[in-house]
Amino acid sequence: MSQRMVLGAAAVAMLTLFPASTSLLLADGAQAGKDTILKASDISPKVFPERVFYRGQLAPVQMRNTGGVHFADDRYLLVGLVDLAGYGSPIKEKFQAYLLNEVTVDVNGKPLEPGAYGIGFVQRSTFIVTDLASNTVLEVAGAKDTELKRPVPLQVLAATEAGAYRLYVGRDYVTFKRTK
């Protein structure tokens, strides 16, 4: 067997073992096997919709105010602020952003299952998660980061604990981490 045939057979074997969807380098340059924090520039309508359904209406997402985490196993937690024109005050109070989650996460000590949710910070940094009908699913105490150098409308940053992240809306935040 020629060297060219051996190399060709090896290439076919590699493609069989490692399909095209599995890459050694993620699209944003992060190494495979590591979680990646996503900024708005990393999120496109291919992974996060430009309009979302919540409480009987469609709301446009502020794509410039999105963020999330792309987990090492190709699962996502994504969040984006929404424009709330057309929603009444009771809904606007607790629905500030849309959360799409493919994994179970621990949010300040409470589990949140995969799903699509409305989220917001209310009454002195209380973080509330609601289902698509505006029913409360989770409520935890958030915190305010007065030391944050440059607060922006929405961002996800690494927390001090390995594998944990902070979801910020302005200076208000909660810490989340993936559960096993």
C-alpha cells in the first residue's frame, strides 16, 4: 500500500472519529473542552432569536445587549435584553431579559432547569425568573456590584469560583454555575 493511500485512509478514519461538528478550536478561538463567555458580538440570530415570545406577544431583542456561556460540550446559556413596548407595567417590572438555557444551572443556590424564560431584577436586586406565561419559576436574592468599573446594560463575566459566572444587568447580578 502506498504512503498516499495510508494517509488517505488515516484521514477518513479521523473524520469518522471526529465529525465536522466537533472541532479542536471553537469558532471564537477558544479551545475545545473549555467553557467560553460570549459577548454580544459572538451571538447571532443563528443561536439567539431577534424576536421572542413572552406572555402572548413578540418582543424584539436588543442584540447589542446579549451575552452568555458556550459550555465545553456545545450547550448554551444565552440571555438578551428585550424592548418592552406593548407590555403593561406589571410585566415590565419582572421581564427585562430573555434567557435560553440548554443545561440545568444553579442560580445563587437554587436549580433552574433548561428552558426559555423571562428574567429581571426587581425590588432591591431580587432576581426573578418567569416562564413564558409570566408565572414565577425562581426567585433569589441578587447583589449589587458597586465596584464594577464599567457597568453596561447586560453582560456575563467569570465569577471567582471556577466554572461559575455572573449575569449582570447594570450593577445587579446573580451567580450561576452548571450543575452536574
